[in-house]
Amino acid sequence: MKKAYLGLAALAVLGTGSLASCNKQPGFIIWAPSEEKAVIEQVLGDYNKANPDDQIEWGFRAIEEGVASGELEKDPQQANYPSLYAVVDSSLPDMVHTTKVVASLPDDVAKKVTAENSESAVLTTTIDGKMYAYPISVDNGYFLYYDKRELKENEIGSFESILNICETKGKQFLLDLDNGYYSAGIFLSPEVLGTSDGISYHTEADGTVVYDMEWDGEIGAAAARDFSALVAPYAAKDRSIFIEGDNTAIANQAKAGKLISCISGTWVYEELKADWGEENVGTAKLPTFNVTFEGDSEPTACQMASFVGSKVYCVNAFAKAEEQALAHKVAQILTTKEAQLVRYEKRSSTPSNKEAAEDPRFTEHITPAVAGLQAQEPYGAAQTLVEGLYWTPGEAIGRTIMQGGVSDTQKYTTLEQWQAYLKTATETLTDPSKRV
């Protein structure tokens, strides 16, 4: 799931999932979403059957990946604390640098995990040159959904096209722009970054890895100005063609028959399938948007980028040494090729394991949501490379664009206003001494 924006509450404790003895309360506890329990039962159950002299006993607490790290950070040695827990990769920077609740992988294990998993999964689990998590899946990203009854494949390539058709039909397009998770896609566009080979980043003197993004200069202001000039009129209350909102808004507008396209992730697929009909759910890479940069006479079609991320297993650095050792062992068992194929079958989780991603059990059963993720992947940026302090400014940036706050026709006045607005926000992103 995306950044803690989803705000999902922890689910109830489901109790012990011990496979060797159902009545024994083991000391080894796993935290993961409720859907993951069935995966653990099958994978560790198969392991125990194949290894009668090496039985793994485990307990289980159901808790969503997006909130597990925050719960653990309150007290990593709380009653029934986990030795192994599942989180979204965007939690890793704070867990490594601030709360230090995650143990790094042993070097030999890290090499094996690196060799077996996709490049994006390795990138999102590596902080300052060390690997801190075991990739579970690579499905934490967003892409375009569209209703095939209302939009044709050749009509979804640009924001301009989609919004024009929406207005013609009196329908709606939803992008949660008042949310830094999505608004960053404007500035991460390869054309806005000035690169031709995708998202670029660099390592600073203090070891921090950051994106090469120009937020408050001429290029960033031009992208914000032109995107705002495009969408803000459609967002006006008397039109309400371009709307923002969370997953609930997507579900409500689709159910009401008003929504024909939106930008979101795999987490809304089942809802859209129910409302539009499975055969009508189309997915694709994100649209382009036009920007006229300084010195250009014609606009440039800029590909909207996205965040891509992983769901991962982490070892609790505050667990006892023997518990950590077992956690590393169990994490490896739960993230093998076979385990990830079981997870796809039971949870529709896209494998990060390279062999699993090429296996017919995955490739011959790809859902539209997975196809959308794959189409957008070339334009994806690892969420772990974004400073934690970004998210509040990112939300404000999206709100400003949505309200037309950077659409002033006086270009340099707009740039000055944009720079003044972003000065405080970007200071924490561009000055390493101000990072926490």
C-alpha cells in the first residue's frame, strides 16, 4: 500500500499460528496483514513436513504493513513483540536512521537476496549501501485505470485527452493530487528532470541518496504552472470533472456511475471490478501532460512518473539474538520463488523474485492491475529515496496546483511566488544539515 496516507488501523490479534503444536504459545511472533497468515501457514507448513527434525513454531498478529512500523516503534520489546514483521518499504529510512528497530541482513544473505530479486526491490530495501529487508512483493505503486466502455485505448495517452472526453460525457477523472504520494509524479517526470533514461538520483557527501529534482527553479515552476493551468479549470466547482479523493472516493464515484478514469494502485482493483465489471477494467501507464519550458516555442509532452515500492519482511533489532537468527531464516523461507508464487495465488501480490516473475503460474494469470503496474514500472521511482520530511510539503504542493495557485500568466511573478512558497519546504529537502 502507499505511504501511511491510507491510515489503516491495526487489525485484531489472530492468535497463535504454531504449526508444530497448535496449543503451544511460541516465543517467535510474526506481524503481518491478516491475508498473509494463509501464506505463512502453507509455506512454513510445507517446510515443517519436509523437515521433521527442524520444526518452526510461530505466533501471529494481524497488522497492516502501513502501520506495523509505527506500532513497533512505540516499544520494540512490548509484550508478544515480533521477531519478524512485514512493512511497506517507505518505512525503512526512519526505521534505519531514527528508531533503529530493523536489523540489517548478513552480507552473504544480502548477496543472495540481491541476486534473486528485481532491481527495484533491491533498491527499495537498501539504505546507505546495506540491505535491511527481505522483499515480499513489488506491487506498491500506482498507474492509470479507465472504464473501457467510456474510453478507448488511443484516448488515454494524455491528461488533455482524458479530461476533454470526461467533460464531453459529463464524467469524472480522479487523481488524489492533495497528497504528496501522487503530486511528486509531476516533478519526477523524466522530461522535467531533464533525463532521457528515467529517474535519476545521486549520493551526497553525508551518504544520503536523493533524487535530482528541481522543485523551486524554472523547470519545476514551469511543470507546476502548466499542470495547474490544465487541471484547475476542470476542478472548479461548477465543472467538477477533475476531482481528488482517497480510495473511498474512488469507490463512491465509481458506484455512482460518475467515474470513468482514475490514478491509483492495486488496492482499488477489486472495487472497480465490482462496479465497472471485470471485462471493462482497463489499465495503462500514466498519461503525459504538456509543459512549455523556458526558451521553447512548443510544449513538451512530459510522462507522469510514479512511486514504486515493495512490501518487505524485517527483523526486529531489539529481539533476542536467537530470535533474530530464526527470523532471518524464516524470512528467507517466506520469500523464496515458491513462497512468492503461493503469495500471488492467495494475495495477488506481484513477485519480486525474478524466477517467480517469469513462471507461468504468474505470467499466465496476470490481472489488469498487475499489467498496469508493469506498464508504469519504467517510469517509477523508489519511494525509499524520498526524505520523510517531504510528505507534508508534497501535500501542500498538490493542493496549490489543484487550486490554480501557480497558473499566473506573469511567468516570472509566478516563479517568484513559487519559490517563496517552497522556500521553507524545500530547505529541509536540499540542505542535509536540516534533515532529521
